[in-house]
Amino acid sequence: MGESVRQITRRDFFRFSGVGFAAGLAISCKSKTVEKALPYLNAQEGLTPGVAQWYATTCQGCSASCGVLARSRDGRPVKLEGNPDHPMNRGGLCAIGQAQTRGLYDPARLKQPRVAGQDCDWKIPRRRSGRPIR
Ligand code: SF4
């Protein structure tokens, strides 16, 4: 083997791999838009900032409508647990049910009604349904 060809040792391999990993990590950690969740300006009565509240409700992930307990922080649901007192699921909650809070904060979530694939005003679906939409 000639003088110009250098053997890559195990130590060199790990050194180069470490540099590559660190560079990839630095690139992937580049900050994106910072979004802040602001607290209530006028808080609900009985709400203590930083203290979780629990509400009994039902999961809307499918037609089974399992009973859930929703943990809410500062007025925002953050976690769902199965309600052990509900006869449908007796405390169990499937993966779809566990992920239901993600839909609340999805940036792609619709922010207004759509008719025939087009954004529209709330008056149109109200008029079509013939009853008030809350
Ligand atoms: S927890 Fe699962 S099975 Fe129950 S309603 Fe939600 S999605 Fe359906």
C-alpha cells in the first residue's frame, strides 16, 4: 500500500461520524417560528393558572363515543384519559382517542365553514341547515 493512501481506523470512523451527526443535529435544530400560548386576559371564575382541571366528556374519534376525562390546563385540553366510570370503555382509550387533543391544535384545522370546497361565511351553513349553529 502506498504512502498516499491512509487507512481509516475505527477511531477515525467514529470521529467523522460524530462530526456528521453534530452537523446534522445543528441543521435540524434551526429554530422555526416561535409560537406562544398566552394566558387568559379575563380568566374563568374558579380557574387557577397552572392548576389542571378535569372534565368528563366523550371521545369523538369514532361512533363508539367512549367516555373520557379531559385534563385541561389554562382552559386548553392537553390530555385525555379513559373514564373508568363510563360503561362503554371502562377506563380504556385507544390510540385514536389518545390523539384527539392533537386535532385541536392542528394548524391545518378549518377555521371557518366550507361549502363545495370553498371557504364561506357562517350565514350560508346556518341558512342551509335551517337551525342555529353554535
Ligand atoms: S377512544 Fe377509540 S374507540 Fe373510543 S370513541 Fe375514541 S376513537 Fe372510538
